[in-house]
Amino acid sequence: MRHIGISSTALVVLLTGLATARAEVLKREPPMGKLMPGQVVFVDDGSCPKGQIKKVTGGDHVKVGGRYHIERTRMCVAK
């Protein structure tokens, strides 16, 4: 029987891809403070052009009780 090795880098890339693939699709953007830092959700609220969806990545800003000045990011991406 052969031993199949996988590098730690490949494992991280694989797990990151799986986490992104399972991101939630919501109708409204969650209120500030409700996303974990780095958590990704997709919001289909009609604010992006046809064929695109809004990708929202959670931050941890002090204005909403966080510890850092990491702003939530938003961008339109292909569906």
C-alpha cells in the first residue's frame, strides 16, 4: 500500500476553497458586528449588475465592539 503525502500548503488551499464554496447566500447584508472577521457571505440584494452578486467579508472594527480597525469589505463578483 502506498502512502500519499500532502503538503501543509496544499491542505490549507484545499480547506480554504471548501470554506469559500460553502459561503452563504443571503437576501440582505447582516448588520454590523454579526459577521466573524474573514467570514464570507454572498448577498443577492440587487445592488450589483446582472450576472454578479455582492461578496461581503466580515471585519472586526472597534466601532461595532471589535478589537481592531479591520473594515468589512464589499465587492461585486461573478455568480
